[in-house]
Amino acid sequence: MKIATIAYSASFALILGAVLFAFSRPKDAIATSPQPPTQSTGAPGEGNCGSCHNGSLLKNGSMSISPGISEYTPGHTYPITVTIQDNLQTRWGFELTALKDSDNSQAGSLASSSQHVGIQTAGGRTYAGQNSNGAAIPLDPTDGTYWGTLNGPVSWTVNWTAPAKNSGPVTFYAAGVAANGDGLQDLLDFSYTASAQVTEGATLPVFGTTWGKIKQQYR
């Protein structure tokens, strides 16, 4: 029992020290890449954030995609929200794409809804991701990594315009990072993936009419 208590205390001290260190790092020691590398959402044919941020020992969080709909209308625009949380982490990132289930090609278009989100394209696909401004101190409200937000959850919203008619089901793929904010890619940064599917809604038929036909309905 004594050994277990000592081990737990040591682990807690390590995590607490990493968190405090992250808050004290100067600007030049913090990763300031404006946006994440493309093709890292965990979608078919892609990697994810775990290729660089591959911690797992103390991983204790989650990630989700919330389309807010189960069916889309072609050409309509919808807010898509990505959320991530993890205990004792202090800096956050994500990348999202939307693909047709039929051939894994780009489905519709993605657009930023705030300064916290940036848009990139690569390999025929469009990606939304966190937009870092290289904040010098934690809790800068303009920084898309939400540096200094302990534990989370943090969320980003992306505007998705649905594809044309007969595109079929669409899946959103996202990968995210819950980091300790020390500017290093190490075992204290944890990666997550998530996906969500929406189907194409039925298009209502449009029937031609004339003024004479309309008047007949009220006789």
C-alpha cells in the first residue's frame, strides 16, 4: 500500500510540474505554428496527430464532432463543432475534414467561423484547424489553441456547406491534441480522433402550377 501511494504521489507531482512549467515558458519556447499539418485527420489514407503527439500513459480525455444534424440538405450551410478535453492539459489543437462515403472525396466546403479557426487545402481535400497567433502569455482570447485553459473542454466551430444533390452520406473526420503547452512534442501530449456521419435528406419534388389552377382550389 505504501509503495502504491508513493508511486501515485510521484505521478501526480510529475503532471503538476509539467503544467506549472507550461505556464511559465517564454514565447520563444512555445510552438507557434499557425495551423496543424494537413492530411492528419485520421480519415482514410491519412495519419493523425499521434504521429507527433504520442503520449498514452496518463491519457484521460475524449474528443467529439457534433454536426447538429443527422440529415443535410444539399447546398445548405451548417455549423460543425469539434470538442476536446483532457485532465491537466493546457493547450489544444484539432483538424477536421468532410468526405463523401462513396469515394472519400471532398464533400462540400469548409469555412472559418472565427479567428480561432483556419482553412487549408491539400491533395484535393479541405481542412479546418486551430489557428494559433503565437500567444506570448496564457489565456489570450485571440489564440485558437486556447493555451492556459486547464482540463478543457474547448471547442471550435466550422461552417460546412453541404455538397450537391446525390452526393450521398458524408463523414466528418477529426484528430485533436491535448497538450501540456511546453512547446515539445513528447509523451505528455495526447492525441485523439473522432468521426461523425450525416446522410443526405430527401429533396422535396417541385410541381409546376398556373394562376388558374391556384384559383380553382378556392372555388
